Amino acid sequence: MPRYRRNVDAATIAGLLADPARLKVVAALALGAGTIEEVSEASGLSLKEVALAARRLGRAGLVSRDRHALALRAELFGAAARAAAEAAPPPEPLSEDPAQDAVLSAFVRDGRLTSIPAHRSKRLVVLDHLVRVFEPGVRYPEREVNVLLAVWHPDVAALRRYLVDEGLLTREAGVYWRSGGYVEV
């Protein structure tokens, strides 16, 4: 009985799946193919291409092989993802204030606003964070305001309205300027 690696790291998996043939083999196996012939039919790869990809995936421990039967060891993908998440450094705080950072961490992911907070107190924390993209003393046409806010969230009209309603931006004749919020000096 062949021995398989128990742990495969996420980088190794990503490297293996960067090859289109191996990716197709994994996809076919994940969708239920169980033999070299079935994987070939499902993936559009030749039997030789499937065999070569399966051999490489097998050496890494991601695929087990018994003659023509293949099985994906899907549990290794989850284990690698969990290990990578545990090893990842903690995210940089979005605010020096722990309470504000907690609110921002709940609503901002990868530089994007996941949703606009319903509670005013949380929304104010998020809006104060967003308004920092506008420089004090600079006037912005509505089109430019929309572009700057679209980086954060697709509902630019709601963000614009909240920023004006809370006194963080002022609007006159379609031109906006920053009129509130924390400013670093």
C-alpha cells in the first residue's frame, strides 16, 4: 500500500494546480470521476495526460491511485487552507483605537466595505475612515466622488448621502469638499 504525505502546504497545492492539466484532473475527480478513463472523458485530456498529471498529484499525496482508479484526497485541501490561515500574520489594525478597529475589522475586508453599518455609531466610525480619501481644501466634482467611493463599495449614492448627512462632506452645485472628520496634521 502506497504511503501518502499527511500534510501538503497551500503553496504546494497552488503550484500543482497552476498546471492546467492537473487542475482539470482535480476538477474531474472532485466532480465524481473515479477512473483514468472517466477523468479523461470529463476533462478532455488524453489518457497519457491524465496519467502524468495523476502521477504528479499522487507524489504530492493529493490523489490516491489503485491501477486505473483514482481518488482525490480532498481533506488535504481544507487542512492546507486552515494551516495557511493559522500561519498568516494578523492583519494590520485599521485604527489605533481598539474599539474603532473592531468596528472597521467587521466591515472592511481587503480594502473594501463589505456592507454599510445599520447602526449609526458604527456607521460613523466607517464614514470617518472613508472620508480620509478626500483631501481637506480640495473640491471634487460628483463624478470624482463616485469614483473614489466605488473603490470602497458599489452603493456610492448611499455613501455620498451618509457623508453629507453626517457633515463629513459638504455639497453645493454638484461639487463636494471635505468638511469634517479626523485630519492628521
